[in-house]
Amino acid sequence: MHAVLSLVAVGVGVAIVPESMKGFREDWIRYHPLPAPGAAFELVLATRDPSPPVRALVRSFGASG
């Protein structure tokens, strides 16, 4: 999980991760809560300086942030 978030931190990806990962590299990564009805745990979308397509993805999930 840390490897995936490290890619997000350097701007080469996005990831959907458990909310428990939200503390990893908060100085470099933006975490956006995602609606997840029925999920066993809270989900967040991790991004860095989101591009217009990523912002559209965030909006499509109905996420805040």
C-alpha cells in the first residue's frame, strides 16, 4: 500500500485506499472521502495536484475535497 501511495506522492497515479492510510504523506497527497455504501471500511481517493480528469473522477464519485 505504501508503494502505491508513494507513486501518488510523486504525481504518477491515483489510488483508492482504506481511510486508515490517510496519514501517509499528507504533506504530498490529497485524500478525498468516497461514498461507499455497505463497505466494511471507509474509502478515500488519494491524489496529488489533481488534473482536470482526476477532478472529474472525484466529482463522479460524489467525493468531497
